[in-house]
Amino acid sequence: MRRRGGFSSTWLQLLVGFLAIAVSLVPSCAAAEIKTRPTEWSFRLLLPSGVTGAESLAFDARGQGPYAGVSDGRVLRWGGSAVGWTTFAHHASYRKLAMCTVPVAPSEQTESLCGRPLGLAFHRKSGDLYIADAYKGLLRVSADGGEAEVLATGAGGVPFNFVNGIDVDQATGDVYFTDSSVNYPRRFNTEIMMNADATGRLLKYDAKTKQVTVLKDGLPYPNGVAVSYDGTYVVVAHTVPCQAHKYYLQGTKAGRYELLADLPGYPDNVRRDGKGGYWVALNQEKGRPNATTAPVKHLVGVRLDGNGVEVEELTAAKGVTLSEVTERNGTLWLGSVELDYIGIVS
């Protein structure tokens, strides 16, 4: 006989089962935790006097570098504290125009003539460095450096207007890059956002045919590009609307363009992180229309796992923005189009 006010064994079993299901539906604290890494105390590697903007960073197959594109149109190489920075590559205009080597005006007024290297990516097997120059197009220079060869200045009958991010498929040698807008050059990049311009393109340079094809057009401010670890897709960062997408290169989804992640800020370059995921640099946090207080922390980068889930964030002092986060042997190298130094965080 059951005692008055007590539970039968059947009811007790049902209650235990219900609680077990409820607990299983609550996300694990460990799974939801996002690691925060401050960059305020990073070591600073100063750029040469008079230039700014390590928009993108790269290391060659021998581990030398970093290589950095800067505001006067050159790609520089760091040779260690004893050597310092040296000129590694440049567009032909850099040597021909006096205003490039001896600046007489702010770089934003001369970059269309001198060039403005943004994305950098090495093909390790050949040693070639591919350069996405905002104004000069897709460039390439050999491992010896020097004057860069112009590979392409347009695709599909449409000239490039704002060549931006770049990456190389190390298995095939094919190059993937973005043209951020058909209408606005880099100097007027804010107009892309203000006018909701969606004329950007994702492009491919075929290493065998030497031809450039348009993989996807009609894109809103496509910026950084990263080839996936297995080469089956490329990740494309859209500065607006603060997202990262996948473009599938192979398999049943080939040609499909789908969302990978919504981001907490306006992204720039995307790089593989060495752990199956991606580092995304943020050049501005996402606006908070109804916010009444300033954010507690200033985000400048996030790390996504292979599924697009945010697992780590980088913070910095207010006013600092990043265009690049490159991980090498556990050390983060941080670039910014506006700063005169490269940050290093161990």
C-alpha cells in the first residue's frame, strides 16, 4: 500500500527521466565558454618611418618573414633585428614615380598610382608570392623578390576595382581572391557600406591555364579569403553584413555559397588557425543601436572552429583595429592598415 502524500515507484521513475532529459538540453558550460585573449601587452615590431598598414602578413616556406604590404606601395620583409626591414617587392610604378619613393602627399592620395598591396599569400612549392593590390590587380613575384609581374587586371570583361583578400591552394597552386566592389575603389571603401553596394566578386586564378574566372558575383563587400584545410571550399569574409561564408569547390555542393558564421564585428582578412578553424580579424565592432553604455571589452578578432562556432576572441585598447591575425607556431602576428607596427602575441 502506498503511503499518503508519497510517490509511487512509477512516478519516481518518470520524474527521474524528465530531469535527465532537461539536463541533457542545457548546454555544457565548457562548450559555451569563449576564451578571451588580450593583445594590449603584445610586443610591437615597428614599421619603417613614414609608412603604415601591414594590411596582410605572410611567411615564406623557409619560415622567413613576416612579409608585409605597406602604405607606400611596397611589400617589405623583416630580416631580424640585425637586418631590419628591406624592400622585397613593388609594382613597376613604384620605381618610376618620384612621389612614391619620396612622398609629397598622404598615401591615400597617391596609392592609386604607387599601388597598395593588401592580401599576401605564398605558394610554398614554387616560392612565389601572390599579391592582391587594391589598384594594380593580381600580382606575383618570385622568391627572389623585385618588380612584381601583373597577372590580371580584370575578369569576365570587367576591370578590377578593389582587389583585396587572397589565398593559395597549396595542392593545386590555384589562387583565390576578392574584388570588393565594381563601383568603389579602396580609397572610398566606406561608400560600399553606406550605399549597401553588392557588386563584389570572388575570383580564381587557375595556375595551369593562367586564366581568371568569376566564381561568384553580386557579393556585399567580400574581403578576406582562406582555402579550407582539405581544399574543398574557401571561406570568404564579408565586411558588410558582418558574416563569413563558404564557397564549395568540390563535391555535391560545388558552386554553392552558404553562411558559415555571423560575426560580432566587421571582418577583414581570414586565416587558417592551425587547429582546423579560422582567425578572423575585425576592423570594427558591430554597432549596438539600442545600447546605452560602452562595451566592456573591445573586440579586434575572433577564432572560429571548423563549423563556424566562435571559440576565442581577441581584445585590444579602444581605437585599435585589426586587418590580419596570422598564427605561426602558437604565436599571433597582428596587422592593421592604420598602425605603424605589427603586434606579436605569444
